[in-house]
Amino acid sequence: MTAGKQIKHIVLIDDEEDCLYVTKLVLKRAGYTGKLSCFTSAKEGLGFLQSGGDPPDLIFLDINMPGMSGFQWLSACESAGILPNGHSSVVIFSSSNRQGDVDEARGFSSVIGYVEKALTVPSFQRVVDVHSGRAHPTFDLRS
């Protein structure tokens, strides 16, 4: 991982345990050594942000989850003033490659990009570069 605006804390919100496991492996392979908080439901992730602790640098958010979708989560966070917060960048992290989902994600001011599962080292590096300001945001960060 290159230097710059250092990524010290990443939150993963995804209801698929396999995806969380693979993402953890990719982050390790990319050289990420910071804090990693994983939640298997959007409601758990929302509770974490509402708790008022240090905000994460990056949030990888799945769209399709039971109970509360990623888009509902974003609406709740932005309505409550939790996001945007000047620190955390949200990346939609989904198996959906539908342009409608990409377009809907663009409507949220806290979202910096869209990455299709599974995360790869190059796609993670693009996210880091956009978050840190080293790369011009292209929004669609899919491999």
C-alpha cells in the first residue's frame, strides 16, 4: 500500500461471510495492516457508526442485504448527518453490475465509488488513491 492519506480503519458491511473472508485476504495481500471492522448486517454497521467512535477511513458497503439494503443504510446515515463526515469514504461493494445500481450510488454524497465483488489488489489500490486524492475520482472503480 502506498503512502499518503493513510488508511487506518476499514469497515466492511456485507451479509455474506465468504465475501468478508475473501476481502480480508485481499486486504492483507495488498499490504493493509490497519483496523478492520466487519458487520454482517447493515443495521449492525449503522449501530457502529451511531456509537460515536472514531469514524473509519473507508466503508465497503454491499447493496443487497436482508432487513436493510445498502442504499437504505446510506439514506439513514445521510439523513442523520452521520455521513458525509469529512473523513469517511463509502465504496459500494456489490456483485451487481447493473448500471442502475451504479447510477443510484452516485446520488449519495458520501459515496466515492463502486467496486464489483470480489475485491482485487488493483481495485483496492484505486479506492485508496481516490480516497487519498492521488487519483481523480472516476466513480466506477470496477476492475
